[in-house]
Amino acid sequence: MEMKKRISMELRNRAPEEVTELVLDNCLCVNGEIEGLNDTFKELEFLSMANVELSSLAQLPSLNKLRKLELSDNIIFGGMEVLAEKCPNLPYLNLGGNKIKDLSTVEDLQNLKNLKSLDLFNCEITNLEDYRGSVFELLQQITYLDGFDQEDNEAPDSEEEDDEDGDEDDGDEEEDEAGPPEGYEEEEEEEEEEEDEAGSELGEGEEEVGLSYLMKEEIQDEDDDDDYVEEGEEEEEEEEKGLRG
């Protein structure tokens, strides 16, 4: 597929100024140049054109916000000076697998003042004696060459940094889970209050039952007393009748 068609597909009904990432890997350039990419892509931050048979950067548009440019596995051999003009704020550039043979080609990147990381994997220039020392001397603004700094410390992986941040967030969540949930103490207090109220109601009910029970007993006692009095009176009347007879 040609690059121009691929760009149309990647837009997905979006306007060019809404696109921040554009991956055009493995499509074909016409005459080794960029087609279909223009200055309207002003918000572009990531552009990848790996293995597209690109030989010239002459038609690269102005991309002031570009942060990462992937140009690996092409046939670029020179013309690097245009990058400082087109992508002045570029910090990461991958030129691995291109036709870069000598230091003069790399020297054209000196005006890329914000360049921090440069990859030249599988370029013939890597076979030069003291290749790393020479490139670091030419491009003093860079920190990493082919993924390592001058002391052979590996460049941090942005994905790993994201994972570490994610782990820290998980730790905070675990700490939050370890403590009582919000509103837990309030719920516990409300339950205790409900139990107290239920207990007090039960107590009142018990008191009512006790009082009614006592009152019933007193009534029965009175009835028994009345029965006893009536029996006594009948015996006295019978005795009086006997005496009279």
C-alpha cells in the first residue's frame, strides 16, 4: 500500500490536526519520499515510518510537537540537517538499519538541541573504531546512544516506569483496604444504638407483664378471701340454728 492511502486510512474520519500518533510502518514511499504528510498534522507527537523504503527527509512537514520519530530499516544515507528545522523539539530519534556510514552524517544532527536519545543499530557507522566515543563527542546534547549512556547504563523503559507507578498506586489501594471502610464506625454506633433501644423496649414490656401478673395474683387473693369469709358466715348461721332448735 502506498503511504498516501495508508495515511488516509489512519485518519479514521479525524481531521489531521486531531492526530497525535501516526504509524505508517511497512507501506511504500513513492520515489523514496514522503507523500500525504503535511503541515496540517501540527499536533503530531509520535511518527513511525519503519521499513517504508524512505531515502529522503526533504518532504518531512514541520512537526514542532514531535517527541518520537521512528525511521528504522529504511535507505536513508544523509540529509539529516532538515530535522533541526522540521522537528526542532525532537528528543528521540531512531535511525537503526539505515545506510549511515560516517560521522559527517551524524554531525548534521548537532542542531537538534533537544535530542536526548539516538539509535543507530545495524548502521555501518557502528563498525567504526571508537564509534560510541566519537558520537557522544559530536552530539554532546544526547544522553543515550543505542539505548545506553556513556557509562553503559541502560536507558529507562517508559513502559516499565508506568508499571512502577501503577504498582505504587496498587500499594496505596492496599493500605486503604487494610483500614476500616469509610462510615464503618458510624454504622457500628448506629447498630449499638438500635440494640439499646430494642433492649429498653423489651425491658418496658417485661415490666408491664410483671405488673399485670402481680395484679392478677392480688385479685385472685381477694377472691379467695371473700370465699373464705362467706364459708365462715354460713357455719355461724348453722350453729345459731342448732342452738335455737
